Amino acid sequence: MRARRLAGLKFVRQENIGPYFVDFICREKRLIVEVDGATHSTPEERARDARRDSFLRAERYRVLRVTNDDVFHNLEGVCETILAALENE
């Protein structure tokens, strides 16, 4: 996602939005990409993620969650998923 290599769009890492830091954001398309690891698997962590996503949606952002495993083992699929989200705005 560096250097506008994904659909020519700029993504920024570790952007602050309200009380949260998001992993990646395309401000132009108002799309947030969160990369989730093992720390997003318990009911409490999923509930915290749901509250966070709700806040971000209320700020008019779309949130796309992908897993660390997919990033490491299926990066092409992750990029295709992001592109599909960008097309379905």
C-alpha cells in the first residue's frame, strides 16, 4: 500500500482518529484497514473491536478487518479484498 501502489490511492499508517489509532487509512475513500492478530480472538477483545468499529463508522469511515495470517500468507488476496472494498464505496 506504500507509494500509492494500490489503485493509486494514498494509505497512511497509524493514524489517530478520536481515541483510537488505526492500522491503515485511505482518507480519500474513508476506508480503514485493520490488521488483526491473535489479540483479537477473545469475546472481550471482539467486543472492544466492535465498539471501536462502531465509533469509526459513526465518524463516517468504513472498516475492513484482515488477519495477520492473511497478510503474511495471502497478501494478493488481501489486496484484492481492499480493492473490492474501494470499488463498493
